[in-house]
Amino acid sequence: MKLTNKNMCSVIDGINLDSILKKSVKEAVSLNRESLDESYVAEPKPFKQVSELVSQKTKDMHHGLYKNYVESLNAVSSKLDTADRSESNPRHSDFKSLKLDEAYNLNAVWLHELYFANCFDPHSEIVMDSKSYLRLQRDFGTFDAWQKDFMATAMAAGNGWAVCGYHTFLRRYVNMIVSHHSGDVMMGVFPVVVVDMWEHSYVKDYLSDKKSYLVSRMKEFNWNIIEERVERAEQIAQAVKA
Amino acid sequence: MKLTNKNMCSVIDGINLDSILKKSVKEAVSLNRESLDESYVAEPKPFKQVSELVSQKTKDMHHGLYKNYVESLNAVSSKLDTADRSESNPRHSDFKSLKLDEAYNLNAVWLHELYFANCFDPHSEIVMDSKSYLRLQRDFGTFDAWQKDFMATAMAAGNGWAVCGYHTFLRRYVNMIVSHHSGDVMMGVFPVVVVDMWEHSYVKDYLSDKKSYLVSRMKEFNWNIIEERVERAEQIAQAVKA
Amino acid sequence: MKLTNKNMCSVIDGINLDSILKKSVKEAVSLNRESLDESYVAEPKPFKQVSELVSQKTKDMHHGLYKNYVESLNAVSSKLDTADRSESNPRHSDFKSLKLDEAYNLNAVWLHELYFANCFDPHSEIVMDSKSYLRLQRDFGTFDAWQKDFMATAMAAGNGWAVCGYHTFLRRYVNMIVSHHSGDVMMGVFPVVVVDMWEHSYVKDYLSDKKSYLVSRMKEFNWNIIEERVERAEQIAQAVKA
Amino acid sequence: MKLTNKNMCSVIDGINLDSILKKSVKEAVSLNRESLDESYVAEPKPFKQVSELVSQKTKDMHHGLYKNYVESLNAVSSKLDTADRSESNPRHSDFKSLKLDEAYNLNAVWLHELYFANCFDPHSEIVMDSKSYLRLQRDFGTFDAWQKDFMATAMAAGNGWAVCGYHTFLRRYVNMIVSHHSGDVMMGVFPVVVVDMWEHSYVKDYLSDKKSYLVSRMKEFNWNIIEERVERAEQIAQAVKA
């Protein structure tokens, strides 16, 4: 069954698709719903943040900030369901503000979850024939070169994040700055290593010595969790090959 | 072979990994190099931009702008290879400026390539049992609802982009604004539909009537190319499932 | 009559200032209201944009865009009067979105008015003993050096503005980029020369040749209007001297 | 002595002004150099930060951060003197990066100086017939209303600043967010009250309770210093009247 473009553009032309047609297609194809609900209601997850190099006060504060983002994301997501799309414009419209806040809070939630999971392993250990080690070595020349580049990336982020991930266009791992939560972001990167470089992450314990904070987190990278992400990235790499 | 963390952090501790160890690992594991070179040298690709709804002057100008981004990306990428990482900081450092320019130009190149490929098919036609149709229907309720949301997203982007892609955290398709080339970006989205909403895309032909421009591009969506991307996104979806 | 700080902080401490006290002060001091209304209702002004180097279509479009900003500013300003300030936060709140839109639209309105007024004089002529000439010469070494710096500034602005103004902290004239309408802005600059470098200003007439557009505007600078602004800047300079 | 526009545009047309002409003008007019040097070399100033509500560690760290900005500003300013202006573009050029860093660091230096000076007076006291009080009352309805609005503005700033200043276009006082150091900035505002809302200002002492931090700073506003600024703003107000 084909639709010419004219029929398809029902929103554009103000004509609705024949609802019977739609129904028949819907029944013909079983839709395994694997996505979250449209208005994704997120729940804050517990994270242990095991480390003696970060104070309990920082850990508690940090989890509280994360919960605020989850709450804001839910509020934004819910409002987006019914936001007026007809008057959308870049100068001033609810829809625009909601979309910007959506990207901001969604990234904030995800980045915090990635960070809490990959930065708090006091028994950190990397295996040299792990995929993580080999892929970073492959794409940065040596594992050390990756570390240097990652540290420089983290030190360059003001209030923001250092992220290492698989770039689905370049088909290699890259290190990137994320400014705040949604600025200066490389598109299409599947994240595998994340360090929070916002000041709230380190000022209580390290004052302005963010390098010591960064080293403390890199020393406690949970390479098991990173390896799981790299395994997924491997499959993504297969998927995006030409 | 395991490395304790202490040994691993050779950059951090200023100790280099034993080069013999490294060599043996390297030889033991065959490295199929599937990534681009470290300093990815991009080549501008030809794009036909077949359409009677966009003038030749705009097409030529647009391809020229894209080539400028390719050129800038190559310059940035090359400089990053040897940039001093030791003094990296967010206030003023070559490394910081290069990383921001890298994200900016890399996104610009990729987005333009996606746009030229998916926006210029005068014989645009969507099949209702295509994956594209079904997935957008699944995640937005109806295909029309997706179109409405995509249009509102595009209209909210000032100088920037409207992007529909598969979100690897939400595990669903989303519409997002990209401000300029790297602002307000949702992380981890694999793009499938892209429309350029920078003023250079439409001012010559449509003046400030960006809605007509947008509709003209949506009427010429190349659903065959979008379908190929959605096929890849399907595999990515498999890869990121818990 | 003095208020100790404790009494003053009535909002903070939840105690209102004695209303009789307030009234008496109000009566005692004649308030010459020189400011605009709280919710500043702006009116779009007419601008002739006399020039043969910019097409009528561009002029009309441009004035239309300016009117949109005036309209948006009025909407934002009006909503700010009654916006809930109690739940203000940077993640997601009406007040935050309104404040960002306020800066965006207010700058857009002002910058357009400055631009329309100073960029459309086909009989452009500068007098070498004018304050404009002498001050730019003083602060940039030569008038030519100022021109070069201003052009480089304009060429560096993507979608944004080139602004020359008197910096009340540096106590000299500076050239600055304004990204979009409110990004990368130097604080405390009183603007005297403004060129719009958004793509809508030149794409219709000059395609991507923004240098030719820029030169065309600089050739039609209205130095009489700029001189009036510089005269005011002179007085500002007096006011901010230590 | 008049120059027609053709002669004036010596940079544009590649013709240099007659140097003898220039010299005679220069001699005829005594140039009282009141501006800073072209490459403004700033010196970090001492600030006492007298307060029992902010820890010594925070004070020391904060002054150190300020000194870093001064150092960066000097580096940027010096490089700008000789930066290549001929290849300036928004994608990737030294001049562009330097101009953005200039705005960032210059604002950072100034804002910190304003903040250190106006936020650390344990004997804070406002006089109800002071210009500060009366002007804020005039422009916000009541002094309390100003306080509420200022607090909401500060709470809406993520990592950034809350600034109250005299707006030379609106001819009234406004409260504004400054994101980071140079984002979302209203143009043409002469600042009179400044509070640092970056996390480094409060996380050590107040964790994420930024409201308590904000109140602590507002309780220690140095209204004498603010009054001096308002006096200057009064003169600026006179200067910009139509």
C-alpha cells in the first residue's frame, strides 16, 4: 500500500488520512512497543556513589540536584503533550521554551545517571584486552593518549561535562565537552564515559582544584560498567556501517 | 592480563605503561580499523538538490557554505592533533576553542549532508507499512501528530535545525531543535530526518516565509533515504535494549 | 531617616515596610518619572532604509521582522508583570523563560532601531574633526584601524551583530560581536554603530557574500546620527570617570 | 575639513588617508587620552570580602578565580593586538575565538569586582531617601517589589549572575540574568548591584541552598557603594535623555 506524497501530507494540506486505512495498517503490523511512553515519566534511581574521595555531603547534594532534574523533566514532558504547536516561533512561545528545557533536563538526567554509574568504583581496574581499552587505544593511538585528551577535554569544560562516546558519523570514539547540559554538543554520540565538571561536583571537597577532583574520579572509573556500554557501542558500530 | 588501576593511570601518575606489555597486547588482538583517521580529513560530497521549489542560486550558495564547513573542520581537526593539552582551561586556551569549533563544524558538515540527502526528492512518496511510517506513528500516536510536532519544532528553531532521530536513552524517536549547529542539542540521538532552518536556506526564495519553505521541503522528503536510516536505527534500538 | 538593614529586608524577612513611612518619603521627594512604564509597551517605529544597495524586498522583510520582535517584547513584558516569582529556578520556570526572552527581544528591538537609523545614508560623509572620528582614532590608533577591526568583528559574527560602543568599564570605545541577539555580549557598552549580520540582512541581495553587504552598509553609515550618539557617550564618559 | 565617504573608506577601498591630513587634525585637536591602553592590562585588585556568612576558604578561592580571569583577559587582550583580522569568520578563526574570550573574561573581571565591592558589608544599611532606594522604588513600584524581582532573577540564573542596572535604552533600572559571564545579556545596562550566582560562590558554605546564600549577600549589600554607582547612573540618565 502506497501513499502519494499529496495524501501523506495531511497535516500540511489539512486533510486527514483515511482512518480506516490507518487502522488496517495498524492491525496488519504488530507494534511491539519498545519505547517509553510519550510523556516519559522518569523516576529518579538510587545510586550509591561509593568513594572516600567525595564527601557524603557532596554525594547527598548531588543526588538531590539529580532528582530536581528528573522532576523538571517530568513537568516539561507533561506540558509538551498539550503545548500549543500552532504559534511556535523562536522569539517567544511556550513550545520553544519547553523544547529547550526538554533538551536541558533530559541531558541532565541522563548524564547524571551515566556519571553516578561510571565514576564510583574504588576497586577500579581495567583489563588491557577489554574492548574499552582496545577501542580507545585504536582511536587515540594509545590508551594514555586517550587519557590525556579526556583530561584536557574535562579541564576545558567550564560548568559542564566531559564525555567520551562512540560517534555514529565518524565511526570512532571521541571526547567532547558538553557546556552546561546541552551546549556545544556533538550530535549522534553514544556516551560510554562521563564525568561531571559542574562546580557542584567538586567545590565542597576540592575547592577550585578541579584537576585533583578529575583525577580522583578517573581513578575510580567503573570499567565493568563502561565495558557494557562499549559492548553496545560495538553493535551500534555494526549498525551504522555503510 | 589485568592492570590494576594504579598501573593504568599512567598519564595521571606520570608513569608510562610498559611498552612491551602494550606491544604484546596489540599483536595478540587484531585491530580491524573501522574508524576514520584520527584527524578525520573530510571531503565535500556532491549533492544534486533536485527541486523546483528552491532556486539554483540558493542551491549553489548552500553547497558552497557546506564546503566551507568541511574546510574548517579539516583545519580544526588537524590543529587538534598537536594542540597543547597541558594548559587546557575554560577561560582561554587553544584546546578549548578548538574543541568548540570541532563540535560546531562537525555537526554543520553532518547536518548538511543529511539535509541535502533527505530533502530533495520531487517524487516523494511514503509507504504506510514502511518502518519510517510505523515508527513515527508508534512514538507520536499518529503520523500526522509527528508531522505537526516536527513542524512546530522547525518553526521554533531560529537559525538552526529541525532534527528527528532515534534517542538511545529514551529508546524512541524524538524531534529536536538544534540551535546554530551545536546548541540545545539532545545527546545520543541518531538522526533520520533533518531540515535546515538557517535563514540562508530560505531567505533568497521565500523571504521570511519560513513556513512555506518548510512545507516545500517536507513535500520533497526522500523517504527511501530516511527508510535506510530508520533501518539502521532499528538495529541501534536492538543494541541499546537493556 | 535611616533603615537598619533588618528593617529593610522586608521581603527576605517577610515583614513589610511601614506603609506610612513609605508614603511620607514618596511625598517628600518629587519623583520625576523619566522611565518608561514598568511593562514597557513599545511601538514599532517607521524607518526609511534609504539605499539602492539593499532591495525593497529585503527592506520590507526586515521591517516586518523588527515588528515581530516589538510584538514579542510587549507580550513578554506584559507576562513578566504577573509572572510567579516564587518558584523561579534555572531548570524550568516561567520566570526564567520570560527573562531570557526579555533580553533576547529587547536587544533585538533596540539593535534593529540602531541599525535602521545608522546604516541607510547614501550621502554618508564623515568629518575628520568630528567626535566620532577623533574618538575612534584615539582608541584604535587610526580611523582605518578601527574600520579594519570593525569589519573583522562583523565577519566573525555568524548570525548576530557587529557593535561599536563606549565601554563604561574600560572607558574607551570597543568593537564587539553580539551572537544572535543576546549571546557573547560585553556588559555596559553604550552602542554607537550597529550593523546587522544576521543572514536575513543580506542573503536575498548578496547571497553568501557578506563582505560586500558589510562594505555597502559601511559606505552608507549615517555619521550625523552616529555623532549624536557619540555626543551622549561623551557625557557618559564624564559620568563614569573615577 | 570634510572627507567625502569615498576618501573615508580607506580600508574598504584600499586607499590610505593622506597622512599629512591626519597629522594636522591630530595636532589641531588636543587628545586628552582618558581611555585605557589599547591592550588593556588589568591588575587584580585586593578585596576584603568582610563577612562571617562566607567562609575564608570560599573567599580565598573566589579571589583566586578572579585573578585567573584577569590573567586570561590580559592574555586575550594582548593577542588581539596582533591577531590576523583578514581571515576572520564565524566558523573557525583566531580572531573570532579571541573576541568571544574577550567578552567572557572582561565581563568576568568586571562582574567580580562589582560583586566583591557591593556584597560584603556586615553593617549594611539603606537610607530611604537615598537615590538607590528611590530609584528602585520608582521603577519597580516598591522597594520590596524590586527585592522580590531581584531574588527571582538570581534564583533563575544557573551558573551566572544577577545584575541590577540602569538600562540606557529603557531609561529605567532593570534586573537581569547573566548566564555564565556573557550569555543572555541585556545590552547597554550600567550595573549597580551584582550578585555572583555561580556555584563556586556558595557550594562550599551552603551546598545547594542557594537561596540562603543569596539572602546572606543581600543582607550585606554595601549601599554606600551602590549609591555611588547610582549617582553615576543618574548622570548617565541625563546624558541619554532625548
